[in-house]
Amino acid sequence: MLQVCLNGARTAADSAAVPLSPAALAEAARQAVAAGAEDVHVHPKTPCGQDSLSPRVVGPALEAIRAAVDVPVGVTTGAWAEPDPARRAERIASWTVLPDHASVNWHEPGAETVAAALLERGIGIEAGLRSGTDGAARFARSPLAPKVLRVLAEVTGTDARSAAATARALLASLPPHGRPVLLHGEDGGAWPVLRLALDLGLATRIGIADTLLLPDGRPAASNAQLVAAAAAFTGPPST
């Protein structure tokens, strides 16, 4: 499965290719799915470009994207959008339009509270387990681990040279969980980790959230261009 992450925490200051408004997100999703994406992850944003969990922000974004594509659509619940875990849970309880799934970063304080709020609403959970954090160890102790939709193994803060090795170490650190794994990297590690995921037969993702560059180093003009490159990717073997 190839997921597209349309914008992430990026803003217009990062690239003109970052979609922000519901209409821009819908068009980016339509093009990405046409290019081969099978799942969409999005960070709904306020008009000033800040990530938000408000129902007045999440609802319009989801409605616009769903009017454009017929694939699962997920959102973030990152602590940067709402630092207080109890408030994050309240926001989730207030959503009037529900995503198919939502990511929960297991290294963040209150991950269990947020995950429980999602399960209460019948929303699938992507358990975000990031390299360089204690997320995998916390997930191993969680009674909610068997209930997640999938594990989102995220390789962060690496360059192209070390990305594959970091990814393998992260995968080796995951506790037995019996859930599908989606493996992805970011920035310099995005393409090497995508190649490793393909080699291992794992789900993966690409998009403006993860990298602004195509495999050959050229700036990406759109999420669709990144997805098309991922669908045809024949980069160097992972090591």
C-alpha cells in the first residue's frame, strides 16, 4: 500500500507545493490518487497555516478530500496541534466528520488517552513509532497495541547514508504486535527508506510532508509527482 502524506507540518514558507486549504488539499489528493496513492494522510490547517484538531478545521478538510477521492483518509493528532492530551481527546470527541484513521505518536505524553478517544469514535489508529524515541518501548507496554490499525514506523532525522540502517534498527526494535507496518522516512532518508520498504514488502508513504525532492534531487512540483516517482522507483538497493 502506498500512502500519500499531503502536507505534514510544512507551510507555504517551505514550498509553494504545500497544499493548505481544503480545496487545495482535495485537488492534491485527487492528483495523488490518480498517480497511484491508495491512502491519504493530511494535516488540516487553519487559514494561517497552523495544524489544528478543531472540528471547524478537520471537518471541511475531510469533506473536500472525500468529494475528490474514494480512498481512506487519515489525519494527525500530533501534540504540536494541541499540547494538552485531555484537550486533544476533547477535540476528537467533538469531531462532526470522522477520518478513517488518525496517527498517534506513541512517544508523546498522553498517547494512550488520545488513542482511547479515537477508538471510542471508531477511528482506526496509526501507531507512530519514531526512531530516536521511546515510542516502541511504550507501545510494547500498551494494552491498546493489539487494537491499532497499523504501526507507522517513522525514520526521522537521518541522511541518505544512514537511513536504511536506522530503519532496520527501528523495525528490529518493534515488539510483537501482529499489525501491518507502514515504513517511511523523511527528507534525506525518504527515498532510501521507501526503497527498503519496497524490498521488505511493507506498506510505505511519500509526499510533500516527507520530502520536497524527487529521487534525482530536483524539487517536486506536487504530491502527485512524488507518488508517480515512488510508483516507478528503481533506486539503489537498500543496505
